[in-house]
Amino acid sequence: MRTLAATRYVTPLKEGGSLPAVVEASDGALHVAKFRGAGQGTRALIAEVVAGELARECGFAVPELALLELAAAFGRNEPDPEIRDLLRASTGTNLALAFVPGAIGFDPVAPPDVDADLASAIVWFDAFVMNVDRTPRNPNLLLAGGRLWLIDHGAALYFHHAWAQSANSSASAFAPIRDHVLLPRATSIAAAGARLAATLAAARVNDILASLPDDWLGGDGAPGDPAATRAAYAGWLAGRLAAAPTFTAEAERARTALV
């Protein structure tokens, strides 16, 4: 990932509970910033990077991710005290997603025609990373340039908020997949899963984990130092891939129940 510096706070995106914002960065472009000082802290940023980059490995459209440095003085003139406090708490390394120009949000009330193979692949992938935040209430999908873009993976990999139970969670059937916004269109989940499992088995997991800043990897209950924590993430992802038959069957069961 590139490392950028935030140069100008443009506007908050208050529809997000963690107060993301559009910022201008040192490359002169606009980005959506996710802040380390928000409620879920750096673990939400880790989920964004790991799930987002694995989604990219699988061929999904994901905005470019970059590390975003916030200086202590950034946003000090922001008039909103809540935003000002957030920026003050976020001094250091944060996360930026490239702004997707012309994008519109996926509307579950009048949804576009999504190819069944693509829908099936997204459903399977979200079961793999245990993403609870791709529902009709909050699809976290954008349409732009004739493509469906996957955004906002901060709620994935939620096992890391309780590391002590992480070993058991990797084998989860992931019942929340029943609420996935694309499940009604996902008519070939098992076939999509077979393709993606082969891709993920060869994915650059260690490179993705190595891109995480060391100071994102601590916190209460972490498995150990940054190296140990990266190894724990790698182990969980390997265990999750081994559990593919379990969560694939659950997704198929949930899809059948809709009919």
C-alpha cells in the first residue's frame, strides 16, 4: 500500500457510524478516510485492509487502499467538536480508500441486475471473512463504471474483538449470511466457493498482513507482539479456509430457505 499524508478535511460522511470523511491527500486526490480514533479502533482498519485486499485477490472491484498519516494539527480548525475530537484521537496512521467518482449506492429496493455468478462469489467471500455488514439495511456496495464495488469491510473478521474465542470462530457456519443483500441472486454458491477457495489458498496473505502498521496490532487481548498477532491472523484465515465446506453449506441452506 502507498502511504499518503492527509492535507485537507473536505466533508464528513455522517451516514457511517464511525464518522468516516472525504479528505484530500498528498497525491492531490480525494479519499475516504477511516480513522483509528473511531469506536472500533485500529481493529476495524485491520479488517478493512485484510478483507479488502483479499477481495481484490479474488478479482472483486475494491477501491485502492492506502495508509493515511494525520498530523497532530490536522483538523484543529474543524468547528464540529465531535469531529475535532475524532481527528485529535486519530493522529498517526489511518486508512484511506480511493474516492470512486460517479458512484451510486446499491439500492435494495430497486436493485440493479447483478450476475448470479458475481452475487454467489460475493456471498461466499463475505461468509469467509464473516462480514456481517452487507445487508439490505446497509449493502456497502457501489455502482460505478459498469462495475459493482465492494466497500466498508470494517465489520468483518470480528473474531479479533475477542481473541480468546478466535480458534472456535474460524470453524463457524456463519448463520448471519441469511441476511446478505445478494443472497436472493446467489444461485451458484458452491461453484463460486470452489473457485475462490483455490484463489485464496494461493493468496498473498503474509504480504497483506505485513502491510499492517505495527501500532495497529496491539490492544487488549492481542495474541502478543506484532509478529505473533500477524501469525494469529494467518492461522485464523487458514482455519477459515479449511472450514469452507461448513460455511458453504450454511450459505446454500440459507439460499434454499428463501425460495
